[in-house]
Amino acid sequence: MFKYILYANTNRKAIITLNRPDKRNAFNFELVAELKLAFEQANNDDAIKVIILKANGKVFSAGADLQYIEQLQKNTFEENLADSNHLKELFELIYSLPKLVIVQIEGHAIAGGCGLATVCDFSFVVPEAKFGYTEVKIGFIPAIVKVFLLRKIGEGKARELLLTGKLIEAAEAKEYGLINFIENKDVITTAVEKFADKIINDVSAQSIALTKQMIAEVQSMDLGQGLNYAAKMNAQARATDDCAKGIGAFLNKQKINW
């Protein structure tokens, strides 16, 4: 079914693996299309609660395939806009997905590869991994990821990364708020599995979906709009099956089985 990625599911987790190691898991049209299809497949599977994104090879992803970019220079503006929207749709899909997305990074995440990591909910990273948006060094721009990066780490740090194209170590990326957890290579898979299982067992899927929706939408509102929206979502959450289940179990001192 897939040429450039691997897809598996186990114990309520979908595992999506970039599998183009000979090209440093660089993006081309087909890889992006397969990722969109895989995330949609996981989202539509009621048995899946958490999605884990990882990669085969020494590099998580080097971003866009430069040979592919070279070919795109021959395209019309309309053709390039369609291709840009293709990547935009992938990033927006992951960012807005109702299910939790964890990225497991065991190699460098550069340019679009760093963008892919940016839009995930949580990141586990090996200490030796490096991060950066290097597009400005080849006369390109980190256009789409900028929208998400500004939300994630703020303008000051985003300017520093986007305008210099510098690479930073995992420890510095954590200080920036770009990544969440640093784990050694021999234990990172176990750490990711343990974290995913805790989410699966301890957290409501409906609450995850509504909270992610609010995070995506409320930041573009002014204070009054945001508070009105929050009140509406609060009322909506009270009517969900998970809220009734959770409160009932709490009051009866029962363990909640999510």
C-alpha cells in the first residue's frame, strides 16, 4: 500500500515510520501524500488513540528533496501553489488531528523535517539529534512551518532560528520549547511506548480532541471572543459521554477505563 512509509498498529497505537533512508527521508510529493493518507487512516480507526511518528535511518528527515525542488522550479506559479498546499495540508492535518501525535526523533530533523516535528503534540529526541530551519541558506524560505513555530515558541526564538538557519542541539531545542523530552537511543522506544500507554489509560479521547481543537482556534481570537468560545466549549464538554463517565467513576470511587 505504501512505498515511502511503513504503517502498523498495536495496543491502540498507530506507528507511522518514514522509510526513505537512502534519501535521508526527504519529502517528495508521494511521501507527503502517503503521510496524509496514513494519518487519516489512523484518525478514522476507532481502535487507535495515539499516533507515533518515527523514521528509519540515521536522519529523521532532511526536509524537501532538493532534486524535487529543482524540478518544481520549472513549474508555473499555480502548479507550485498546489504543491505548497499539499504540504500545508499535511502539517495542518497533524496539528489539528483529534488524536494525540508523538514524534520519536533518532536523527537530525532539518528544514521541512524540523517542521514535521514542530506540528506534533509531543516529541522524544535522542541527545545527538540536531534541529534547524535551514531554508534561508539555500535561497528558500521556511514558509508553512513558520505559522506553527510562532505559536509554539514565540516570535523572538522563532526569528533567531528562521532568519539564521542555524542548527541547534537537542538540549538547546528543549530550552527553546521546540521539543519535550530527551532520551538515549537505547531507551527512547521504551520511553515513547510508556508515555503513549499512560495517555491511553489515563486520559479521555474526547477531552484530547476538544482541547486540541481549542488550542488551534483560540489563539486567533481577541480576549472577549476567546472567553466566549471557551465558555461554549466548556458547556459542550459537559455533555460528552466521556465527561459523564469520568465524573460518575470519580464520585463512585471507581477506576476509569478509558
